[in-house]
Amino acid sequence: MSARLGLDRKPLSGLGDHQDRQDDGTWRRISFLFEMPTQPNRAGAVGKMISSSLGGTDFLSRGLQGFHRETAIALNLSWYAYNLLVTTIGTGLGRLWQRSEAYRRDADFWQGRFGRDFGYYGTVPSGRPRLWFHAASVGEVTGAMATIRCLRDRSPKAAIWLTVGTPTGHRFARQKLADVADVRPFPLDFPWLVRDAIVSFRPDLFVALEGEFWPNLYWWLHRLEVPALLLNGRISERSARNYRRAMGLFRPIFEHFRWLAMHSEDDRKRAVALGASEARTLVLGSAKYDTLLARTVNSPAESWRRALNLQPDLPVIVGGSLRRSERLELLQVFSELHLENPKLVGIFAPRHLDRLSTMSDWLQAKGLAFQFSSHLLSGREPRTAPVILVDQMGLLFDLYALGDLIFCGGTLEPLGGHNILEPAAWGKVVFYGPHVDRVRGEHESLAAHGAGVVVRDGRDLLTQWRNWLPRMMELKNRGDRAKAAVTSLGGVAARHVDLILETLHIS
């Protein structure tokens, strides 16, 4: 396999050459502006124009030679524009970012994204085949878990790399998958960084989760003949519109995929419209549901119930992944219900933690007491307030176990929805809004099993919950239906592994 991919042959000119690493860093990076596919009649003019504006050198001119032969990936000025931005503006912003508090807080992770862990500075896990999985953040890591573990069972000697693009996702992946994969930060899409990563690891296959389409990464995968798969593939209509505006960048990416395993029929149609082969674009669903029921075993939920002092007679509302207006709408619904039922407890998790201040300010203005989950779960203080604001990432799935009335966000706003099956894995009926474009299959499964309730807006949610509060046992009796909805969407990880092994020609 590695010989077929050309990964054990002598590296292409300039790749893996130690002398190249000793060249002046600025020119080394600028040279990659010209290591882009382009139409033959444009290469010379564009290259001379940019080279001239930079002062012009024979070194840069040589960078253009031969690239008219790279015709498998498409071929226009957008590649030059993208890399001009990446190498100039991107590098400058990167230097500013390195001075920020967010960078210092997760410096080890960001140093990895800036290339510390690749090339001569990285270590390569032993074993074959070598597979590079990439997940953007926590949700995508969750979607990879069942597939990676299934692959490890069926190919025990495989070397598996998992890169992640956010600090939270990286920590989550290390907690959940460090025993079966080498977890690292994902390199920024600077040409020299993704090249170093590919040449360092020499993967036999690259596997993207959901929707990670980085132009330089796929250009180097193509050039080094590394096939790529897309699993759990999702493309929203909004994303599709954005990709269509830069088809010169994105059509070659979709054409490069050996297989695309999409989440839904709508996702499949959008991928084909963007250039993916119709014959190689399948609808398999999402493997993240394969692990949901298993994740309820050995959960910390019961210990959290004690830490939060949630007695059996206390009804609990959980609002998860709240976006935009949903954050205050859910608080308003809770405040009205709390006036009618003072025992009611609310646990609210915004999708983005930097929006917590909006919620805390609103609660203070209303005179409604609240505490933060980090203070309660660490034992720093006992729960005395009716509202708990979740100020930690990665807790939501287990917090759903504590709720009686559950709302999943991203659905009252036209954002497509988040994972509405997570509460169902705990046997909970799920309430959510009408905007379910990204979770259409999950919505249909919940509806078919009588375990999902769609609400029009916050007022409708208030009416629904007001009616259900005296009938909590009826909701709890639907728990088996909710779990059945999850089970009906399982089995995808095994089909993903079949696709991986078929691509690698491993029986």
C-alpha cells in the first residue's frame, strides 16, 4: 500500500530535505505561494507578478516550474489568493494570537497547531496501515469514537493518528481515545505545516469527520497520492453556498475524496453538486449514535446528582447547546415556571461559554439566584440556587441524565439543530424547535418513536412544559421509545470500517 501511494519512495524535491529547513524561514514560506496547481497560461504571469512584487528571486521562479503538469486538482487564481492570505495576513494574525490570553491558556495545544509536533519535531507511531483521522472539535470526536475503536478491533496493528482543531476537543479526545489513537493538535492550513505533517506521518489514508475542507491540506494529500474519505459527512445549505462562491478552491477537494459517507440524502446531494463523484457518495448516517447508549454506562451522572443536591422530588429542566435568543428564552420560560413551582431546578448550557455573561446578567436583573457548575461539581460550594449555569465544556451529555424536561438548542433559531439524540440515550423525551435541517434523520426517528416534541417558539415551549409538569410519570414511561430511536440509527461505525478497509484493500 505504501509503495502504491509513493510514501516510501524518495521524497519529492524539497520534501523532507533537511537543508530546506535551514533556508530562511520567510522565503521558505513565501515559496509555497507558487506550489499551487494552476492553469498553464496563468502560472507564469501570476508567478512573475507576485514574485516581482516580493522582490523576485531565482528561487521563487524555480518554484513555478512544472506545476502546469499538476492537472488533477483544479486550477485557478483562487489558490494563489488563498495562499497569499494564508502566508501574509494569516502569519501576521498568528503572531498577534500568540500574545493573547486565549493562546497562553492553551499554549501547549496552540504550539502544536503551529507545527511543533510535526516534521523533525514529531514522533511517528509504529504499525501499518497508517490512518490519519481529523475531527474539528468535541462533536466530531464523538462521531469518530465508535469508528476508531471498531477499526482498532479489526486492524490491531494499525497506527492511528487523530488530530483535533480546538483545545476543548483535544482534551476530550485524549480522555476518550488516548488508549487507541495518537491524539495531536491539527496543523493550521499553512502549506509548510500540512506538508510537514503528511511527510512526517506518511499516512496510507486520511479520514475527515463531518466537514473539514482545508485547501492546502487536500492539495498535499493529492500531490503525495494519499486517498481521503469523508465520514459522518454534513454540508448545510449555508455552507454549500459559501463553497460555491469559491469553487476553484473546493471543487478539487470534493473530487479528491475516494468515498464520501454522508449523514443524510440532503448532504449527499450538496456534496455531488460541489464536485463529489455521485457513484462514490453514499448515505450511511452518523457513527456518533453507535456510542450513545454505551456512554450511559459508568457515567458520572449519579455522583453529579448528589453533588448538585437534586432530590428525587425536585423536577429538573435541562437546556443544552443554547444559541442566540434561545439562551434568554429558556431562562424566561424557567422563571415563569419557577413562580408556579418553586422546587423547580434549571440547568442551562450555552453552546459557547463566552455567552455566559449575557445569561448571568439577565438572571441578576430578574433577581433569580444562580451558581456555576464548576463551583458545585468541584465541591467548592453546595447548591442553594434554583439555576445552574454550565461553565464547563464536555459535560452536557451526562447532565441530560439529570433532567426531566429537556430542550436541545440550535432549533428555535435557523441554525439546523444540535445533537437531539443525546438526551434520548438516557430515555428522555426531547423538546426542540422547528429548525432541524442538520438533524433531520434524528428528528424523524424521534418522531416515529413518539419520543420527540417540536415546539414553535419559547411561548409554545412554556405551554408544553406547563402541561407536562403534572404528568412527569407519563414522560418517563416513554423512555424505552427514546432509546429505541437511538438504536434504530446505530451500526454505522462497522460500515465505516468496511469502507476504510476496502479503500486500503484489506479484507
